[in-house]
Amino acid sequence: MAGGAIGFAPVGGQAPAGEARTVVLEQAPKDHSIAIPREKVAQYLKDMDAKKLQTLRMIEGGKYNVNIRRITAAETGLVHPITADLWVVLEGGGTLTTGGVLENGKINGGQSRPIKAGDVVYIPSGLPHGVSGVNTNITWLNVRWDTDWPPDSPMGAGTLTGLLGRAAGAAAGGAPREGAVDARAARAGAAGAGAVPPAAPGRAAGQRQTLPSGSQQALPYSYGGSGELFFSKEQLDQIMAGMRLKKSTNTRLIEGGRYNVNLRWNGTPSVELHEQTIDTWYMLAGGATVNTGYQVKDGARVPNTGVSVVSKPGDVFFHPSNFYHGFSQVSPDIFWLNIRWDDNYTKE
């Protein structure tokens, strides 16, 4: 679990352009989960303000990391050639510009939109992006992972091969997003049920697409590709209300094949294990006891084994691959944003 007071020591690494330093708190573990309660995040923000830090790297995994970004003025435009970003805005607001052409730290062209606390943004690798028009400050949880998996490495997180065909699956993380009109049609449907999915190659728009045999995943709202994907707080609230009504446990917001972003709901205890997929959770609503590293017998958690932490909205959890994690004592239910990516960057 995450430790106590921070020892802020500047280190080298993948500091975004325009920053003097990046601070790393902890290397990503393989033998335990990390819990970062919202009270600790609040203390981190105070420490960042005192030391004028724009980036705090809470977890460093080499090919992935989990950060807090906090800026008070416009930042220099950025582009990450092989690294995708998932943002959860925690405080404040500003104007996000994506696309266009990045020249001398300035984005020419592109599209701009206001972002605020509670909004979620996916920024694929290779896409210029930057924040301006900052309202006092803007602070976001920034989860990042590289997208340079070997093309023939097995997929763990997603179902892109089954949904879009092997050619798209081989390009997982870089396949073009399906048509915006079809994606909007999918987003307009009830969460995970009755939506018209984006058309697969060779399939007419609006024609229902079937899931691969044996798949339990709902069709995603959007496919990760070359463009920004945005989910407002209001939209997420609406999806959560629909999930609770329909008792739908998972809405896949973004499918990338070797990564995905999900809005999840649970009203009952659970046991999960993903052999090659890392989970980062941001808790949105409700409460439960999060159990990790426990023993399992007959598909159920053995009581009084592993580590247990009571969760609440605003908490962050990091679960390494091939490590048991799940919930107990759910009261009355819990929603969380589940950000997942495969960690098999080296071919077996």
C-alpha cells in the first residue's frame, strides 16, 4: 500500500515538455496492490503547491505510470509518440486543445473544448494536446501506458480482434476509430443494452453487430484510435443511472484491444484475476471493502486472507497483473472507472 509522507526527490524520466522535473513516489509492484485514498491525494496536492510541482508520479512502471498533473496556467503543447493518456479531471477547469500540428510547443489548428472536474478524456498516442484558459488551476489523474506491444502478442484486456477483425487487432492501440456517426449512435443508447454499435468494416451503419462467441463484454461506446474521446461528468452520471436501473455491471467506454476503459458497477462481492492485464481504479460512487492478494478456493475468496481496505469515492487503486482483487461488504453498491492495459510488452 502507498506509504506516508512524501520525500520529494527529483528524478529523471518521462517529464512532459516544459517541466523541470518529475517526482516518483513508488515503483509499480508485481506482488501487491497500491491503495491511494482521497485524503492522501489531497495531501499530495498541498505538497505539490508548496514545491511548485506540475507532475507527481505516484506509480512508475517503465512502460506505464499513474500521475497527478496540476497546472495553474497554460501549458506547452505535448505529443507522446507511443504513449496513450487517460485523464480524470479532479479539480478546476480549463480548455483542452487536441489535434492540429505541434510547432515549437504551440498547437496550430486542432479542436478545443472546456473540461471540468468529473470529466474523463482519452488522448491516444501521437495526438498533440495541451491545456489553456486555466480557471485558477486544473488538476487531473493521468494514467499513461505505452502502445508498442508486439503485433502478435496475445491480447488480455480487450476484444478488438473479435470485434473488428484481425487486421485491426494486430494494430491494437493504433487502429483508426470507427465512424463518428456510428459511435454517437452507440453512445446514445442505454448503457450496454439496446445500443446500436459502430459498424465493423464491411457492415452497414445501424446493422446490429454480434459479439464473438463466448464473449461477455458489452459493445463499447467508442473504439480507441487516433482521435480524442471525451466523456463529461453529466454523461457518466447518466450512464451510471442506467446501469443501476438495468443492473448492468460493465459499460465499456473505450475498447482498444490491448487496453480498455470501463465504467463498472457492483452490488455483490467479487473475485478477479487477469493474467496479463493491469487495472487502475478510480472510485466514483458508493463504497465497499477492496480485497487484494487473497487466497481463492472453489472460485471464492478465503476469508481473512490478503489485504483489505475500505474504499470511498475519490480513492485510487492499482492492481498488478496476475494478482487477485475484488470486493466484499458492498454497501449498497459501488461504481468505479476501470482503466486496463496489457503488460506483455516483451514477446514470450
